[in-house]
Amino acid sequence: MSSTFSGFYIAKSGIQAARANLQITGQNMTNVNTTGYTRQRVDSYSVGPTAGNMRYSGGNLAIGNGVYCSGTSQIRDPYLDIRYRAEHAYVGKTDVQLDTLSDLEDIFDESSKDGLSAQFSDLITQLNTLASSPTYSSENIVKNSAMLLTKAFNSASQQLSKIRKEQTKSLQDDAITKVNNLLKNIAHLNQEIKSSEISGTSALELTDQRNTMIDELSKYANIEVSTETVDVGSDRSVSELHIDLVSGDQKFSLVANGDYSEFSMTTNSSTGYVTMALTNATTGNQVQAMDSDGNPIVDGTGNPIAMTNADLTEGAFGGYLSMLNESGEFDSASAERGLGYYEKMLDKLAVDFADTMNQANSTNTSGDYNKPLFTTTDGTSTAGITAGNISISTAWNTATSSYITATKQTGDVDTSSKGDNVLYMITQLGKDKTYTTNDDNTGGTTLFTTSIDSFISDLSVSVLALQKSDINRQNTTYNSTLTEIDSQRASVSSVDINEEGINLIMYNQSLTASSRFMTTLDEALDTIISKMGVVGR
């Protein structure tokens, strides 16, 4: 049977456990509104009876030796953390895409009075007036309308370039800078947490800071968080945290305990396309791809494989790259319709519009434009026209008499009646045609069928609006799922003031009971020592 004084050790351990639980409950209640705080608990277990050699055991009753508090821990569900961070990457990507598409909507806004659609309508109206009254005065009005249309093209092109510059700057100065700081700070916290664990000090508050940073990091890329137990000597071990960028069957190290990597980017000056890279912050070497078992991956010639844009398909990084680098059907059937798609579509409209009008105004049959209405900014060249450089020709701009061919007769088009050629121009602007990814709209991938004057309207409604609606639907779904997962995490990890209040009562009663148990033992011991054995004296 246990010794007489063993009961005091049981009562003492109960008092200590109750006090520890009261303190941890107070810590939880104090941090009920602290961002990122995870509910803590005391880790305790029952202490069994002192072992004895069964061969010499007297068969006496064996009673345990109380409770032992081994430390404190956080109440978290790792599975919910994994789900939250994976969903956060989806939200990060669609957030960036929605921001970019919203900016694009302002450019192709059909309600704008000085937008491309409005200018096309005004040009057609003035051409109709010219057809009915082909005078120099009427032509001047057409010329002014055409000039405003070219300015609208130029302005739309400049706005697209501005969006590209803003998105590139946002990627460089905001996203990459923030992610690199997060990686650096997480690696620093890893070292502090490891040092605390080695010294036997709780680092739960530091772990909360690290978890908050990891949650924020998950918005930018598809990451995987893992821990590795390492021996630090004296029969002690601690956990080291690793964060990897995951891309299919390969991964790239972002943080390995105190070691971390950094993202960087370069921009092609002619196309505006962005290329991202990942290097080790200490050595400056590119981070090598690893397989699921942590083994290096090499290419067919034995060279290490480094990270490319193709490895950043999720998160805000994936959103930026899809909007800055992808051109939809102009690249492939599976590519995103990014800024490049809308830049190419605007240029395609400018080229087709200029070619159509120049051909209609030409009076020769050789195929050359001998009386071009629209050229590049040099005023004479009809080759290389884009939305950014389209302009009315110098010859038309400086003409002191009628320049637009109102009547003509060629081999395939008879517009010899007064003003019929102007009507022919109007007809060509309203004529449906199939646009493809090829410059001459012959072969290639079909984009859509529309007319020149309805091009912007169809692009805005049938393409841009539908794309934004689809991305917005995805974003809403992802945010809803993220909120649901976060609520589940909160139900597990956050502090409930009512629950902690019940715990206060429970642990206070436990403290009172253990204290009463010790008092009872003391009274019993006093009886044993002071009163037993006095009979017969």
C-alpha cells in the first residue's frame, strides 16, 4: 500500500494542475479579441502507482500518484488548416483577376459618351450625312469624327498599357515584396520557436504569429506545410517547420526552418510579359525542384530543374501571371484571356477598320491604297497599324478639298452613283465577318463573328462581361467555402468566453476539492499522530 504521505503528493499535484488550468483559462479569456490567437490548454496525464517487482509484491492495493502537467499546447485541427490554405490560394487568384477585369470594363464601357462604340456610331452618322450631301463641309465633319475615333483607339490602348504597368508594379512592389518579407519573418520565427523549445519555454504565442503569417502566405501560392522532428541531444527533440511551393508532382523549398527563399521577377520590355524566379536568400542560387520524397529532380541532361511561371498557377501570383502573360485563344485553347488578349483584339479591330476604309477609298485596282484615310502616326504608312498608333493620314488631314471618294467604279464594286461609295463604306462597317487569331482572319482559331461597328459591343458583352461573371462566380464560391472553413477553425481554435467562464468554475471547484483533500489528510494525520495509541496509558 502507498505510504501515508503519498496522499499529500496527490493533493499537491491536484492543486498545481487546477492552478495551471485556471491560469491558462485566464490567458485564453485575456486574448479573446487578439487576432490570430489560438486557444491553449494544459497537457496533463495521470501518474500511475510506483512500480514494484511482482516477485516480491505483497499484493497490497496500488493507488496512483496524482496528475502530472507536462506543458501547454494549442487546440488546432491540422486538416482544417490545410483546407483553409488551399482554398485561400483560389481566392487570391480570382481576386487579382477580378480587379484586372474590372479595370478592363472601364475601357470597354458601352455607356461612355466618348468611348469607342460611341465614336463609331458618330462616324457612321456623319458618313450618312456625307452620302446624302457629299460636300467639303460635310467631309470636314466626317474627318473630325474620324480623328476623334483614332484618339479613342489611342486612349484605349494607353489605358490598357496603364493597367499592365499598374498590375506589374503591384506584383513587384506589393505581392513579391510582401511574400519575401513573410518568408523571412517565418524563418526567423522558426529559429525563435526552436530555441524556446530547446530551453523548455513555451512558444505558443510565437506559433500564433507564425500561423497567421502562413495563412497570409497561402493567398499568394499553393503551399504545403510540414514539420520534421529533429534530435537536439540529451534525449530531447524539437520540431522544425518546412514550407514548400507545390506544383503537380514537384515542389520547391520556400522555408526550411531558418533557411528561406526569395521571389524575383523580370519584365520583357517589348511584350510586357513577366518571368518569375525563386532563389535561396543566402546563396542566391535558384531553388531546385524536389519530388514528393524530397529527392532532387533533374532534366534529361542531368541539370537541376528551377521554378518557372508554369509552377505558379494558383494564388495571387497565378492571377497576376495569367492576366499579364496570357492572351487566350491567341496562345492556346486553354490559356486565360488576360491583358494580351484584349490588347490583340483592340489592335485587330484597328487594323481591320483602317484596311476596310482605306480599301473603300482607294481608286486604283492594284490593291495598293492610293488614297489612305488612316495610317500610322507618321501619316503615310498603312503597314503596322495598331490601336496605339492609328491616325488619319496626312494627305486627308491637310486636304483643302474633298478627299473621300464619294463615287467610283472599279472592277468588282460599282459605286459610280453620287455618294454610293460612302454608303458602301457604311455597309462594310456594318457587315458581319468572322474574326480569327490570324492577322488576315483566314484560318487560325475562330474568335467570334461580328461587324466592325459592333466589335467593341460584342467584345464587351459577349466576352469580357461573361469572363468577369465566370470569375466572379468562382470567387464567390471560393470565398464562401473559405468562410465556412474559417468558421470551422474558429469553432475549434478560437476562445469562447462562455466556455472559458464554465472552465473557471470547474477548475476553481477542482482547486477547492484538492485543497480540501489536503486539509482532510492533514486532519487524519493529526489524529493518527496525536490520538492513536493513547488507550491504556
